[in-house]
Amino acid sequence: MSDARQFARSVTDGWPGASAAQVLELLRAIRGRRIAVVGDAILDRYVYGEPVRISREAPVLILRWSGEESRLGGAANAAANAAALGAEVELVSLAGDDAPAERLAALAAEQGITARLVREPGRPTTVKTRFVAGGRQTVQQQVLRLDRWESGAPPAGIHDGLVTAAQEAVGRAEAVIVSEYGGGTVTPALFAAVRRAAERRGVPVLVDARYRLRELKGAYAATPNRGEAEEAVGQPLVDEASLVDAGRRLLAQLGLEVLVLTRGEEGMSLFFADGRPPLRVMAYRPREVYDVSGAGDAVVSAMALGLACGTDRVLAAALLADVAAGLVVGKRGVATVSPQEVEEAVVGWTPTIYPLEAPIGR
């Protein structure tokens, strides 16, 4: 038997679900699944303008305003991705008692998300404002981002309200996403309460952590990108060997069952605590990347939905996540994908998967 056939057989025999057909089957199964998202909701604002000239006051570009919009970001974008794929989603997050929080709640409601925003008076709701320059005949380009946030933990009374809201949401869920973006929602005590509530129900918890991955131990799965993994292990991942070593270390140190290490245009690597070898999933149909914002949210939401259908569907969930991320990065700003887009995308698609012991190109 050729090396290529042996590698393909080792994947197919050990991991049923490595096909576009299984992705479509999973896509049907996830409709109506109940997902709880606990984490840092962000209001993403986009201000668009057409470049006019350089200012006389300072060497800066003057834009003529042409429009603006707001979208769900951070944990709210993970919730939006899950809702767009057909899930019933409950979002729990810390927020301020201000207009951006009202806008977050309204956007969530428009997308069918039940948002439980625990308000802290005087605290600013996290807002990321992106200024985008471009005209009708030119490519739009982000020229400035202005962030407004508070990273500290809330006072005891507010924190207690967060814990209660999170426990109640987990009590209704079939999978839980903990989305940490540095906004102060995900404290150690909150994460511990979420884990306990999930364990009582026997549902998986998935962690997507921007800054505090090493602190959030004991989840079922985590979905760091390459940079987050480098920060967590304290060393650069310069080649396949260092990446595999880091993946295995994080899997053990975080007490995970599954680690999904996303690699951008290189796809993702999967690591498993049950002794099966790590896998490499090549990126879905490499294409021109427009905006990587929110790709990680697409991955964790697809993984959560897949695992909500059964932890034995982990590979089909990873393939769905691979396709969703590939579609999202082709869109402007934080975005979601629909089941119809996924269905159209996998027509004629054959996933490329192999054990990481296999050299690339075989």
C-alpha cells in the first residue's frame, strides 16, 4: 500500500466523519441545538469615509464620511456565528449601563440571540471603532482603530449576578463557549462556576481565550490561534515540530480532551487526549483573505455546535469550523456564515487531512 493510501486509511479508520457528506449531515443535526456563550461581548463599530486629502493641521488623512454600522463582536460574535448556523443561543456578558450596551442588546435580539447583559454603572461597554477609508472604485482599508474598554473584574455584587446568569444559561445548554477578550467578564470564579454547572449536565465547555488561556484549565476543548499558543507556551512556533510539541504540552497542561490549534491559511492542527495521533486539517480552499476579524469566533462556534451533537463528531465539527472560517475571512469585518453558504461551499470539496507524523506533500 502506498504511503498516501496508508495515511488516508489511518485517518478514515480512526476518525469516521472526514468527508463533505459528514459536514452536511452535521449541519442538519446542529439546527436548534442550545448553546450558552459566556464572555466579553464587544460592540464593533465601522465608520466609512472617502479619502479627500492630507490635512493641513497634521500629516493625517481627511475622510469624507460615507456611512457607519455596528456589529456584534467578541463573545457576541461567537454567539452570532452559532445563531447564524441555526442554534438557539444565550449570551451572558458584563456590560456598562450605557448606549453601546443598548445597541449590543438590540443587535443580539435582531439575530435571535437571548442576551443577558449584566450591567455595571460607570463601566464602559467595550467598543472597538474602526475607521475604514475607500471609495467606490478603490479597495477599502482600515486606517485607524479606537478602543474603549475596562479590563478589571466587576465588584462583588455585579460578579454574583454574572455567576448566577451564567449558571442558569449553562443549565439550559448542550454546549458552552467561554470567550475571553480581556473585558473582565471571565474571572477564575466565574469560569469555575461554569465548569461545575456544565459537569452536572454532562455538556462540553469550549474555551476561546485571547489573553488568559493558561488560567482557564479543565475545559473539554480550547481553540487558540498560533499567536495565542505561542504566548501560552512562552516560545515561538517556528516549524511543524515546535507546533506539535506546543500542542501536546497545552493539551496536557490545560487538562483538555481536545485542542484545536488554528493556523490561518495553513488550516488547523487537532490534538486529542485519548491517545490517538494529532491531525492536520488543511485550510478550506485557500482564497484571498479580506479580513481575519472574527475567524476564531467562527471556529469555536462551529466546534461547539458539532460537539453539542456528540463528542464523537469532533472531526466533522473541525471540518465545519474549517469551512466556516474560510468563508468568514473572505468577508469584510466581523461576519457570520449561513447554512446555505456552507452547503454551497462544500459541493465538490474533499477535505485534506492526515496524521501529523505524515510529511506535508505526501
